[in-house]
Amino acid sequence: MIINKKGGMEMSINLIIIIIIALTVLGLVLGFVVSKFNEADTQFDIGEKLAEADYNTPITFSGGNLNLQPNKATGKTISIYNYAQASINLGSATPDVLTIKCLPTAGIVTISNTELLDYEITSGTTDTTQVTLTATGPKGDYACKAIIMNNAGDAKLLGSDVKLVIK
């Protein structure tokens, strides 16, 4: 009986090459999946704590500071405490308006896709809702104020300081 030692060597080399290719493909697939989960995590505030708004801080966002990426919509949960005398109407025919004003540049954050249809917060109560924020300014740290203005836009109803970081 003759044993072909060269055939055994070829099989070992082929097995090593197949294992290397398999590990490379596995690494690429895992990298792709992890990057997609990280991308989805930045779009939503999954797991971020929301401090309940109170008289001293009437508007709070999940996660505390606003960490946004330029020109990318990010969903946030917002808590609003209404200490004003009148109800706040954020979805009526003539709604009060939630805005974020930052220094030194105005208009670097837009708020859209608010789930505020027929949404009213009566005086002395706290409520939460979802908003979508998009940072349109350059990267940097900003001192901002989240403000709810009346429907005419001439009187501030509520306001809270918030730090904005555009990464």
C-alpha cells in the first residue's frame, strides 16, 4: 500500500485557505451588521433616559444634551411641563410653536415630524411626545434654548436651556 504524502499536504493547504476566506467573509458581514446597528442607534433615542420636566426645567429632551449629526434626522422624546396660566396647544388649527434657538447662529436646528396632532398640555401638567430634530449648522457645541412660543410668535410661553453638540 502506497500513501501519497503530497495529497495530504494539498488538502491541508486548501483547508487553511478555505478557513481564511470564511473568516474574512464573516468579519465583513459582522462589520456591516454592526455599522447598520450603530446607524440606527443614532436615529432614535433608544435607551436614553428622559428627565421629567418641572417648573425649573419645563422642556427636557431624552439623553439630556442634544447630540446630533449634520443634516441627519434624529428622533427624540421630549417632556414638557406647562407652568403657564393657559393651555399649550401644539396641534390645533393655530398651534403654539416649539423652536430651538442657538447662539451665535440662529436656525441651526429644525424640528419636524412632531406627533402633536390635536395635542394640548393643560396648565400645571407634564406630558411627553416625540419630535424629529435635524441639525443644519456646522459641527460644534452650541448654547441653545428650547422655547414654546404662542401662535402669533410674539410671546414666549416656556423655555429651557439645552446644550447642542453637532458631531
